[in-house]
Amino acid sequence: MSGPGARGTPAYDDLPRDAAGAPVGWGVFGPGDAVGRVNLQSAEAVAAAARAVVRGAVFPLNAPHDLFTPPLFGRGRLRHTRLPIAGGAAFDDVYDNYYPQASSQWDALSHEGYRPDVFYQGVSGAEIARGERNGIEAWAERGIAGRGILLDVSRALAAAGRPLDPGSSTAVTVADLELARREAGLEFHPGDVVLIRTGFVEWYQRQDEAARLAMSRPGGLRAAGIEHTEAMARYVWDSGAAAVAGDAPGLEVWPPDPRPEAAPFGYLHRILIGQFGLAIGELWQLDDLAEDCAADGRYEFLLCSAPVNVPGGIGSPANALAIK
């Protein structure tokens, strides 16, 4: 474990609290910060991560944009038109009804606030709506690059005799993540991109049309993911991670728990994004990478991602590569 205070940040238990008892990570990287924990990917950390490349094996972590059909979370279908130009000697194309978060994706720091009208760094909903603060361009202009590590929870739990059903609302606990970390022989380093595999994408590809349609309807989605607890929030913060991404549709166990008594951790996005400034990725294609990691016993790699540079963007395709 990298432990509390990774790269000069306070430990979770030293963070200030709001009136509801939620930890507040605003201001850790300065009052005007719009990058969040991606700041932990220092030049030194990136250079060290590059030394993890020993074979030159490249693993794209991006599922096809139309894999999740019908789209999840009420998103629309992409309309892709190829346009002949120059008398048919060339082509252009246009995307209509394009949802950047319909497949493997990043959630920008404008995607979820801690509560209505309160986003990371205290940014208002009006500022988000005008595209003034916390947009995806902050990461696009910087890039996301550093050490990636894979916590293959699906494989670790199967080996322990507790196979995980990725299409069920099963909470992945801190103990489960620790099991996967120990099995992989990993320690956390500041600035890591932590990848969590539940097996959801592989499972989804086996589902028939009726099952996919049911998942796309309001309230129809069930998926395993990280638990809605303060213990998980503490674990993520104190790991020193710059980003946490997974193959699950919501990263956390789905659906979230909206009950007032479950607050402030019943919907963990609001803490991880709105309070911590954590980069969250979802629906990443991790299966080929996981097979390779199991084969060679190395669960760390260089991870590079180039989010789309759209000022005020709320999310982006992952555009991610793992290089071993």
C-alpha cells in the first residue's frame, strides 16, 4: 500500500468533513484546480511507469462503441454516416447522436457533484452548464499517463471458491480488492490507475437480445462493483490512486442506494468524483489484458489515455492503452 499522505496529500482520516460527515478533498491541489487526483501523476511517476514496459505488448482497453446495444443509462444510439467527397475519390464521416460515455469511458469532474449544485471544488451547476469549470479538457490538455495495475477480482474470487456474478448487485469489498492485490503481488504507488475487473464486459457479450433490452430499461441494470461504504472511500483515497477504472457499468455496485440513511456513501460517485476529484472509468475492455497478466504473472504496465479535447465536456471515450 502507498499509505496515507501519498505524494503530500493528507490521509483520509485527516480530511475535513462537511455537516453531513462526508470527507472533503477540495483544495488539496490548490483552489483553482480542475484536474483532481490526476495531479498525482508526476513526471517522475510517469518515467517510473515507463520502465514497466519490457515486451512491447499493447492492449487497447476500449470496447466497440456500439457493443452496449441498446445503450445503457438511457443514452441514444449513434448514427454514423460516411460521406463521399471529391467525386468519390475520398470519404469523410459524421457522427450524430453521439454519447461519449456509451462505451468504455471516463467521467469528467463535471459528471457528478456531491449534491445538487455542488461539484468538485465547490463549482456550481450553472458553471458546469456553461462549460466553464471541471470539463474534460483539463485532462485532455494534460493527458492521463502512468503506472496501471490490474486487480482481477473475478479471477481472484473464482480461485478462492467464491465466483463473482458480474450481472448481479454483488458488492466488491475492500477485502476482495485486497485479495486480488495480494494475489497479483502488487503494492500501490502514488498516481496509479487502478483497474478493477469483475468480468462484466465478457458476461454482457454472452447475453441475448432480451437480456440486453432489459438492462437498458430504467431500473433494469444490475452489476457487481465496489461497495457503497466509507471503508471503500478510505481505501481508494489512501491508495494514492489518480484514477480507478473498471469493466463494470458504474464502477460501484449497481444500483446505488438512494436512501437518506445510506448517505453520504450510498452513491459513491458523489464522494469519489464530487469530493475527491478522482478520475473514474467504466465499461473498459479488460479481458485480454487480464489473460496476459495471468499468463506472465505481471499485473503492472504503462497506461496511457488521451481524453477528447472538448471544452466543457462531461465525459470522454477512454482512448486507453496498456503497454507491457
